[in-house]
Amino acid sequence: MSGAAALVDGYDLVIFDLDGVVYLGADPVPGAAAAINRLRARNKPLVYATNNASRRPDEVAELLTGLGVPAGADEILTSPQAAAALLADRVPPGAPVLIVGTDALGTEVAGVGLKPVSSAEDRPVAVVQGYGPGVGWPELAEACVAIRAGALWVATNADRTLPSSRGPLPGNGALVAALATALDRGPDEVVGKPAPALFQRAAQRTGARRPLVVGDRLDTDIEGAVRAGMDSLLVLTGVSTAADLLAAPPHQRPTHVAENLTGLFTVDGGAEGWQVRRRDGAVELDGAGTPVGALRALCAAAWADGAPTAVIPVSPAAAGALKALRLEQLA
């Protein structure tokens, strides 16, 4: 399709998730830096919106730059920033706030005129909980005591896992769940994705009228985009899989799907080359084309009539596509 517009050309802002899209832990996602730098060469406005509460925006920008993705702190939006802004609206200036997380979370809280503390003995009026690799029982115990005494409980996010090069690892949601078990209730507020605040702030910051959210998780990035009324692109480089996508409920279905960030520069060909036929609870996949095209065809069938109990490859190309999508267990 010579001269055809790339998918990204239909949008005036690209909002990237980070973990699972640009990097996995400390490792870059293959090809991500090259794709983002192609966007910069097109002068496409970019914002990075992350639920991860372990780094300050300047630290995130430094990390990205070290991975070959030049970025400034003003391009980063984090869930700690959103949590601090919420607390500034809800508690008196200078009030003590118990920090469960890293120094980066405390820095954001101090930046809005509140006093970070680490002990329930400081009588905090609020507890803010974000991911930190060093968070353990002592921090959760202080939070438990403070919340039982009446402190407002704010979580930066409820991500159950974090993507890594070793596979999904426990995320902030797992630590929130531990505290919720002890308290027999959940947080008063969860500010990160899938809440739409980060995406809305990104659009407001740049004046965008048609943003595209790019993420790897159906339950945070894609659901957050749906809540914000924005189009989304799911990339298969992080947490959510092709099997997850087939079973996705309406509020977690992306506008587009691609194997990786190179999909930003292709034409969304839909399910071109593939045919799907229902056979009882199963579907038959026939034809030839890209694996992502096959996934789009299967999603159209699953979202219309329910996830299939099995996918039967009719052609050799269909068998290859299922293998590439790691859907062989459905065959």
C-alpha cells in the first residue's frame, strides 16, 4: 500500500505505558527505542504515563535516555504525581502522610506541601502506598496501624504484577492486597490506571484532541483508555497475551493490536487474508496473512459470539499463526 498513512498518523499525541512497552525491568523491549525515535523524527508529541511509583519523573527520563530514548521529565506522568495531587485536595497543608514505597513517592508528597512520615506514631492523616522493591512487613504494619486509626488510604495503583524479563513479578496490587487482607477492606482511593486521570492529564498538558494510548495490559492501559474515551493500541510485548485478548470484556478491548511498536507505522489491515467460521463452540481459522491479522479475525469472532472453546487451523498458515500467537493450546 504505497503512500498509505501509518496508523499513528491519525493521532496528535501518543501516550506510552512504560513497563512491558518500552522496557521490561532494566531491559529494553527489542525495537522500542527505534520506533519511538521514528516518532520523534516525525515531531509527534509523546507522553509516558506509568503506574510504577518507584521512580521520580526525572529518574524515569534518565532511564529512558540511557535506553536510547531521549526524554525530558516534563514528558513523564506518574501515579505518585496523581496521588500527591489528590492528597493535596483532600488533607490540610503541611499534614503528615505515611509513605509506603520509595523516596520518589515521598518526594512527590513533599512537593505538594505535605509532610512525609514513616511511622504511625506521627499520627498521619493519610497513608499513600506505592510499589517499592524494599517494601515489606514493617512498612505494611505501620500503614495498618495508621489506617485503623482513621487515616485516609490512597494506593498509587493496583497492578497485581510487574512485567520483567523473567516473567510477571508481584506488583503494588499484591502488596495492597496483603494490607487489605489485614484490614478487611480495600483502599479509599486508587489513582493510577485504569483510572483515567493520567491519560486525561496527558491530553490536557499537550492540548491533544485525538490521543492514542499504547500499552501492554488490558486491565490497566486499555481499560484506562476506554474510561478516558481514547483509542488504544495493545502491544504483545508485556503482560497481556493473545489468549487474554480473546476473552477480554468490552471495557478492556483495544482499538488496535500489534505485535510490538512497529505496528504504529503500519496500516491497520484488520483481518486481511483470514477467514473464521464458527463450528459449535469452536472456530475454524483459514487463509493466510500475518499472525496479528489472524488474532484480529479471532477477536472479531470471540467478541461477537463469545470466546471459542477451541481454534481449529484449516491451513498450514493458520497453524503457524496460532503457534506465533502462543494459542496452540486452543488448537
